[in-house]
Amino acid sequence: MSRPRADRPTRPLNSIESNPIIYSSLPVNLISLVISIHSLLWKAYYFLNGQGIAPWTI
């Protein structure tokens, strides 16, 4: 069993180095979130336009 060296402090568990997978997938999650919000906004826009309501009057 390898112990951590005394001259280097142990990193906290939520650091980027200990969780590279989570932090490397963050941009992908952000892009998919933006795309889903954008598509939801366009669906609401077309739905309101289909009802004859302009979206800027709300």
C-alpha cells in the first residue's frame, strides 16, 4: 500500500484532479443543456404563434 508523501498535502475529494471524468464532461453537459433550452424556447415560440399570440406581448 502506498501512502501519500508527507511533503505533498492530500487534495480534497472535490478537486479537478481527482474527478477528471466529471470535469471533462462538463462542457458537453453545458452544450446539451443550452440546446435543450433553445429547443424548448422555439417550441414555446411556435406554439404561441400558432395560437395567434405574439411572444413579445407576454
